[in-house]
Amino acid sequence: MDAKLITTANELAGYRITGYLGLVRGITVRSRSIFGNIAGGFQTLVGGKISIYQELCEKTRQEALDHLVTHAIQMGANAVIAMRYDANEIMSGVTEVLAYGTAVTVEKL
């Protein structure tokens, strides 16, 4: 699936929606390792950007998005509209990230 065809909007400029296939989602659950917590702890002492946690968040969101794309393709979609992220802490240090949207088929105008 072309990354340009995944949008937070309810339509895709230059494309016509030919079919709505339903809700798609990608879920991942991650925790920080003890080493990541130690490195993050040191970074908080200095202040500023905490790169160890930023990298973890980026990887986690990308993994959830990859699962969403796989789900959409399995449904026969070539695009996803109204895409969103949500995150919840399941327990201390364990976070669920959900990517969700509406799977659609589109054709170029």
C-alpha cells in the first residue's frame, strides 16, 4: 500500500472512494527494558530530549501502523482514511498502541 494513501482526512484529494471495507486496526504492546530505563533515567538527569524513549515510541507507532496496513491489505483495501493512533498504559512500563482507520478502495481521478 502506498503510504500516500493513508490519511487522517476523511477523503483523499485526487482520488474517488469506490468502496468502504470497514474498520482496520493494528495493535502492539511494548515495554521498556531495564537497560532502556537506566539510559532514560540518565538522560532525564541532564534534561532535554530523551532519545531512548523517543526511539521506542517511534518504533512502536510504526509497528502498529505496519499491522494496520497488513490488515487493510488482507481486506482488499488500497487506502486507509480517518487513520488515528491511541495509546494506553496497561501496567507500569507496559503500553499498548493502537492504529486504526477505515479501509477503502480508491481510484485516481
